Amino acid sequence: MTLTKADIAKKIADDCGFMKGEATEIVEKLLDIIKARLIAGEDVMISGFGKWTVKAKHSRRGRNPQTGEELILDARRVVTWKYSPVLKKSVNTGSSESGQ
Amino acid sequence: MNKSDLIEALAKQADLPIRKSEEIVNLVFDTMSKALIAGDRIEIRGFGSFMVKTYQGYVGRNPKTGEKIEVTEKRLPFFKTGKELKEKVDGEE
């Protein structure tokens, strides 16, 4: 099964007493806030869940694995995410620590 | 940015009381955590996706003593950045 944005919005509508449209808008806003911070190069850490970090990668020589041709990969910025130790534990024991 | 900053920013953006914003932010990450705990994927268009990878257990050795160690199976969540976010993060200085 896959959890989507619509599923999250439905959960908010059901549990927090919003109309579906309102809940969808709130989820969009929440995601936009996180995105904007990452685009600005800032890290975003959610305790108990994980941390997004923006990393700068140097340019380097690479190869096209199909043709073996050498090429220069430009310097770039990438987003990485690391699970929190709490989430790692829950994923392995199959139980969530609720109420934070 | 941490969770409290996010709660504050959302309260402002969505014109919500802090309490309500806190409830929502907690619920969102709680829902996402539960999906991963159940072994489900999470797919958020334009943002990214999460999945849980399972690593099989194996018998390892302590390189110093040569002692055998049983490494048990483990599951770890991963995030793959979505196309739109990936391009935007790389696009602006």
C-alpha cells in the first residue's frame, strides 16, 4: 500500500475537524514551508521522524556507465534525509511511540 | 528549521491557532511514521517518496578477535527526493 498526500489530508479532515478541501490546502502549505526552507539551503529536522539536509556536491569526473564515455558532472546541491533513531527503532519493532 | 518552527510557520501561513497547527503537524508525521512501520511506501508528488528497505541478517566477524557475530535482519526507511524539489534545490543559490 502507498500513503499519498490525499490520504494525509483525509486523516487531518477526519481527526481535526476540517473540510476535505481545507485539509488539502493545509497539507500543501505544510509541504511548501518545508520545500521553501530546503530550497533556501536550510536543514529541516522533525524530532522523532527524521532530518532533511541540503548537501553541496563538488563537480567530478564521471562516466556514462553504458558507453564508458567520460564526462564532467557539475557541482550540485542535493537533498538527503536521515531517519531519526526513534523511527528506526519503531520500524524494526513494529510499534509506534504515540503521544509526543 | 525544527518542528516548533514548522508549527509556528504553518499557524501563520494557514491562519490557525498554534495548538491546532501543533496537532496537525504531529498528526502528519505520526501518520507517515505509521505507514513506514507498516512497511508501506509514502509518495508525495513534487516532494519525494519514502520506502522501507529490508536487509537480511548475516553472520559477521569481529575483525579484531575473529569472533563470530550474528547480525540480525533490519529494516531502514529511505527518502528519494522528488523531481520538482530536486530541480529547485539545485537551481537556486
